[in-house]
Amino acid sequence: MSRQKDDLDLIEENEIEDTTENNSEDTHEEKKEQKNEENEYEEICFLCRRPESKAGKMISLPNDIHICSDCMQKAFDSMNNASFPYSDLLNSSNIQMMNLSDLSDLTNQIPKRQKVKKKKPKEEEKKEPNFDLHSIPAPHKIKASLDHYVIGQEHAKKVISVAVYNHYKRVATGTQDEIEIEKSNMLMIGPTGSGKTYLVKTLAKLLDVPLAIADATSLTEAGYIGDDIESVVSKLLAAADNDVEKAERGIIFIDEIDKIAKKKNTNQRDVSGEAVQQGMLKLLEGAEIEVPVGATSKNAMVPMVTVNTKNILFICGGAFPGLEDIIKERLNKQAAIGFRADLKDKYDNDPNILEKVTLDDIRTFGMIPEFIGRLPIVFTLQGLTKEMLVKILKEPKNAILKQYQKLLALDEVKLEFDDEALAAIAEKALERKTGARALRAIIEEFMLDIMYEIPKDDNIGRVVITRDYIEHTGGPVITMRGVPALEG
């Protein structure tokens, strides 16, 4: 009996030793991973908050405190230039020396979003190129991928596919010879809800590059009340996980660009209009910009980093309300008295009037010539028709109807829409004049009761949405489980 007990004790001791060894190995691996992760980021000066790439080599102090040579020199200079004796102060019993361990908690409080990733050595960059010509998809492949998600807008998809392909060819080749390829920044014009933002989001997802979406309405000159102009680059840096090299190959989409047009008939300082356009010129052209890390405004406690916008693709989009009237006014100047003269109302009901836009029309709208010149590719998106809205409802990979069908499929209920119901939804969306955004609002409205009532009854197997239900003159067709669906 005692022998069995000794054997059990021996087994328990071995198990404890194995567990201790495994725990120590796990702890060692965790520390190793943590150390490798820390080595990816630059050291930041505890006093001036500048990263190593800006401040130079850091002086390391105990408890993981780093101070740049400039701040250390300033501290010594202030001590040497002081007029009172330091020896008497140090010998005084009332003076206590600073304990560096008390500062260790403060150094650990630097959030990860404010840490800057180290740049790779040039030799390593040559060995592992991030972009090469073979990895860039051809324009027809980019457009084919966009076709899965974006309905219609054939011209816009073709233009953006070619522009993006040429841009990343430029990034991949760099300056291989004396012929330098210019940037292909874009300006897209289209009515609200026509898919401007969605097109860019889908494009960035397909190319797997960092994307920042900024709103021009919040930008002001030098951060006057709102965000400063460099904040759009800060958003891109955050999207690239503070990797400067990755951010310098990204895409910035500036929405509502028409809201920074020159204000007409005003004597006040135009800090959110023409001044923002002028401030954005250097960004669009390509320049080295000082941007804060982990914040959208510059202050003393946020580290700064330099980002070169030379290879960043800028896409600007806006609805430009009132631009149609400017185009009509220009076209109607050809009207005159006589049998062969154009009628004044010839272009009043033209749905594709925006396609006739010229750079002069955009300048008349309020965009300065220097700004327009840095957006060489200008294209328009069509207003959505009834047929396009019906296709948007059911054809894309993540179509709205497919989302609701999946939700009800989780309750083992089959959801169907007849063609007349889809036409009724599209007609209601056209009346709201907010483009594809109206579709979601309309479907949410009539699906509320269905999503609420169906989980009550486990016997429901199929629901068909009809035109009468959309127009509030009838109800949906509900079929119970085990009952065959009626043909017709």
C-alpha cells in the first residue's frame, strides 16, 4: 500500500515539474514575442515625444525610459546656466532625488496607436519588394471584380480601373529612367447615393491597400476651428497601422469635395473654402508632410512623423449640387431666335446632363484652377434609374435582399420577393431622391413587422413579399411548413 502511495507521489511530482517547465517555456515565448513586437516600433523620447527617426539615437535610462540627445543637452545646459548652487541643494535634507522607477508607469502609458513602426533597411526592401508589376491586376480584372459589387456605372468603373492600374505601375517602377510618370489623381462627380464612396471602398478592399476616407466639410485652414488639412494623411497612417511605408502606397478618398468651393459674395475670411483648396495643393502634388501619430491635431504630447504623399493616390468625390444649372447655362448660350435655333428647355429634362461637364464649369462652381489641375482625371457617375435600383436590390454579392434572406434562413424560413414588389421598392426609392441609400430605409420599414412576427410561429416555412404589401394595400403571402407552394 505504501509503495503505491510513493508511486503516486512520484507521478504527481513529475506532473508538477512538467507543468512548471511548460509554463516557463510559455512565459519565455511570450516575452520573446513581446520583445520582437517592441522591436518593430521606434523608441519615443519621454520629454519631446519625437520618434527615433526624427530625434536620432536615444539615450536609454533604467525602467525603459528613452531621452533624445537634444533634450538631454537642454537639461545639462539649463543646469550649467543656473545661478544657484546645486551642491547645496543636493546636500539639503529637504530635497529628494527623482526616482526613475516612478516614471516607468508613465512610459508604459504611451498607447500603441501613437507608436511608429520602424522603416525597413534599404537592402531588405530590395530583397522583398512590396509591389511588383506582376502583382498588379490588369484593368479588366479590376473592373470584373468591381462588377460583382457595383451595379451599372460602366464608364466610371472603366476609368477608375485604368487610373489605379497606371498609378500602381508608377509606384512599382519608381524612377527607373528619366521619364517620370505623373500622378493620376481623380475627381468623381455624381448625384447623392450613386455609389461614389462604395466604389472606392470596394476598390481598396480588392487591392488590399490602406484606405482613408475623409470628409472635406470638417477641414479648415491650419485647423481653424475644425481639423487641419494634414489630418487626412493621419487617418491613412492609422489605417496602415502606423507603417509609414505602407501608408505611402495607400489611397485617400476625400468626400464632399464640393463643400470647399469658394464662397461667393463674402467679405469674411474663407477658412473652409478656397483656403482649404490652397492648403491641399501640396498634398495632391506630392510633398513631405509632418503628421501626428495617433491623433488628428498637432500638440506637444503627440509624436510626429514625416509622410511623403508622392505615391499616395487621391480620389475626390462630390455631388456638386447646382452644377447642372451651370452646365445648362453654358449650353443654352447657343440658343437664338430662328427656326434652327436650340430651344431654351432642351436640356431641362436631360438625365445625363452631368456627362457634359467641362473644367470651366467646375471652375465656375468655385474650385480654383490650381486645384483642378492637380486632379487630371475627371469622370461622372450616372443617376440611378428604376432598372438599376432593381439590380442593386438583388444582384451584388452582398445585396440587401440576400442579407435579409440569410437572416430569415437562420430561422429556417425562406424569404422571396416577386418582381412587382422589387419594382415598387425601386419606384419608392426614386421618389425620395437619395439614390441607393433609400432602398435600405424602405426595406427596413416593411420588414419590421415580418422580422418581429415570424419568430413567434415555428410553423412558418416561406414568406413572399408582394407589391400589395409594399404599397400597404395587402399582406405578404405566408406558407406553412409541409404545404406545397402554389404555382402562378
